[in-house]
Amino acid sequence: MSASMPPWTASPVPNSGRPPARAGISPRKTVLRGRVPEGGEYFAARAGDSPFSPGTALPPGAALPHPVPAWYHPAVPPERPIPFDYSVVHADRDLIVADKPHFLPTTTNGRLQRETLQTRLRVDFGEDDIVPLHRLDRLTAGLVICSRNPETRAAYQRIFLEGSAVKRYWGVVKRPLYVDQEIALRMRKPRGSRQVLVASDGTPTSTFVRAAGREVTMWPRTGHTHQLRVLLNYLGHPLLGDDTYPTPRKLDLYDFRTPLALLHEAITFIDPLSHSERQFFSSQALRTTIE
């Protein structure tokens, strides 16, 4: 150990320094200045100018020679359970395909961290590396493809970054709709707003829509926030159970009375490793009726 190194660097951890998740919730990164805070646990993060080996526990109150990147576990209070759970459609060494229920967030939404699909999968499988490769709205049910292998994650992420996966959604609108075409819109989400707007300065989106009545099938070619909900509302045919379009209602994470009538029911893509076509289908039935 170098004479210039503080004594608590004697037990380095040969990795990035990132500690494992706790109860499925990942640690967060920060920069410490002056002294290590007295409360909580902090672990040195990897940094070229850090005097501490990655993963080293930093003693509370220790003086710091300069700003030091560190990991810590956030305090996460208990959360009321979401009374719906996922099912597993498929699992292999690289992927877990989950069938997500209505009302369960895919990842943390700021108000929920424990009651999310990602956290539940990590706890149930005992694996900190499970990460959804795309998202579904909290109110949308259906398929979510998750990576469980960091070594192959980038290859599967490209499927969604490049938009090469074919996703099929099924929904029920409030009044009959008759359309069979691709619809292009520009969408923008103002800061602090729950609603996404159709705006000339927005991001281009494209969706093929097929409907001959109240039931609608959609194939989004892009992945904008609330894309399908915004599109149908723009057409004057909002989805049953939508709490945001056309008029936002009070956001209550524990109001389960009216599910959004939208299901991600099928996905197809070419596997980047095997180069074979893979298809997965949701086994859920929408908890709604056409009145």
C-alpha cells in the first residue's frame, strides 16, 4: 500500500465499485466533497483520479483530498403493494420475457421503486442485472423484453434502439373507428406535463392502425411516450380507461377500478445472436368489456 494512500484502501474490490442492488433496487452514484457523510454507507466508484480503489467502503467522516465519485444505497420507504403480478412467457440465459399487468410500472416512476416489474424480477430471480430493454406505460399491459446478461445486453438493446422489433398492440376505443393505414404525427411532451402533445416541432412518430369498430390493432414503428394513446385521442377515439387523454384525471396509483384498454400482445424480432426469428405472445385478456 502506498504511503500516500489512506489506510481504508487496503481491501480493494476488483470491479467498477458498484455495490449490488438491495431488494432489487440499484445503488445511485454521487460525488462526495470535503468529508464522507456521517450517515449512510458510501463505496468508492471507479475514477481515474480517485485515491480509493473501486468498491472500497468509505469510513463516515473521513476527510477527502478532492471530490470523489461514490455509490450509495438510497433510502426507499415501504410501498403499498400493487395487487397484480407478472407472468413469465420465456426465459433463457440472455432474456426474460415478462407479461406485465395493468397498473404495475415497468421501472421506477419516481413515486414507486419497490412496486415495479424490474424490482420484482430482480428479487424473484435473485439477479441484480435484470433490465427491461423497452418500457410500457404503467397502465398498459403486455409483453416486456428484459435483459439478464450484461455481456449480450448491447446486442439486444440495438433491436429497440433501431426500431427493428415488430410490436403489435390491441385496444378498445370509446366509439367505433374505421381506419386501415399508417399515420405519421409529430409529438412533444412539455416539461412537467402528463400529456404528450401533437405539435409541428415534435418528434416524428409512425403507427399503422387497423380498426373496423371499437377494437383497434396497432403496429407502432417508433417508440414515443404515450404514442398510441396520443394518436387515438388525436383521431377523436381515445382508449377506454385512459386517465390522461383527452382530459387528465387525478393521478392515483392505487385506483385499480378502470384499467386502460391497451395490451402489447405480440412482438417479433430477429435474434442478434442466433439470427433466427423470435416471436412472443401475451396470454392476457384485457380486463374490459365493449359496452
